[in-house]
Amino acid sequence: MNVSVDTIMTWLETSAGNPWLLATALALATLATEDGALIAGSLLVGSGVTTPIIAVTALAVGITAGDIGLYGAGWSARSSKFLRKYLPVKKSRGLRRWLKGKETTVLFASRFMPGTRLVTYVTFGFLKLSFVRFTLVMTIASVLWVTGMVLFISEIQKAFATYGDWIGALIAAIFFVGIMILIRLLMARQKLAPALANQLDNREKFEGFHE
């Protein structure tokens, strides 16, 4: 689904009068586009439309729920030919042995590694790895990620709001994109990031997998 930040902002601003409605709308927006909802939530905090607590809670709940949904889809794919056809479960078959002993690290790191989340979360469900561990780690990672981004981006917006609301919002969005690029570069320097990427792309190991 192609949903722009402007579309989300318009949708959320119509819910601004009711904190519960706004929180629900913000959480649902993460299911359409996680990054877009995160930017929108940060901008709403920066413009004073909502509070950091409401935005962070709604975003963290929505993101964690989406992660759990992917875990559930992976779990269900074991008995569903339809899901196995459309989900990247084949990639999970080469990850079983590699993941042993590093499940928590991989889960936590995947939250900050765009491009690895779908396969990683589906894999944990498909392999029936600990649901309690998955939920706990992803909840902590989501809260830390969302809190840091919302507070930082909203402060950037406030700092430049004196030049105009839209200028402040635009600069804050640019900072968000810059942070995402920087995180990718930093993660690429770590041993886990390229190792996980190589495992996700390594199709030669799939044939040796046995349920």
C-alpha cells in the first residue's frame, strides 16, 4: 500500500480532538507504513497536536502488533500452502542452524536493519521459536526505537518551526531520512548485519532443510 506522510498527517489531524481516536489512528497507520507513521507521529508531537506519551505508546503498540502479526503469519505458513507461496518462508529454512544461540541479538538488531524485518519475523514464526522471547524483545526494541525517534525528530521540528510550520516539518523529515541512512551505514559495519544479510540471500542451504 502506497501511503504518503501527507495522507497520514491529514488522517491523523482529523482525529486530533480525541486522544484515544488519534492514538488508534496512529497505531493503525503503522500497519500501512511504519516509517511514514513514525514521521507523522513525530511531527504531531513537534507541532503540539499530541503528547510524546500518546504518540510513543500508540506507535510502539502498532509496530509491535505488526511484528507479532508477521510472526503469526510465519507460524501459520507451516500448514498453509497459500501463505507458503506468498511469504519468504523458504529463506527461513537456511537460518535454523545459524540462528541457534543468537536469537535475541538477531531480533533486536533487525528492528534497526530495514530490509531484514519481514524475513526475520516470519522466520521466527515458521520455525516456532519462542513467542515469549519474540514478543518481549520486539516490545523493548520498538519502545526504544520509537521513543528516541519521536523525541529527536519533534525537537528538530520545534527548532526550525520559527521559519514556518512546513519548513520545520520538512527539515525534521529530512533528518529522519538522514538518520535511517546513517543507521544502515553503521549497521553495515557490524559483523551481525552482513552475516544476517548473507544468510537471507543464501539459497544454497535451503535444500538441506528438514522439518
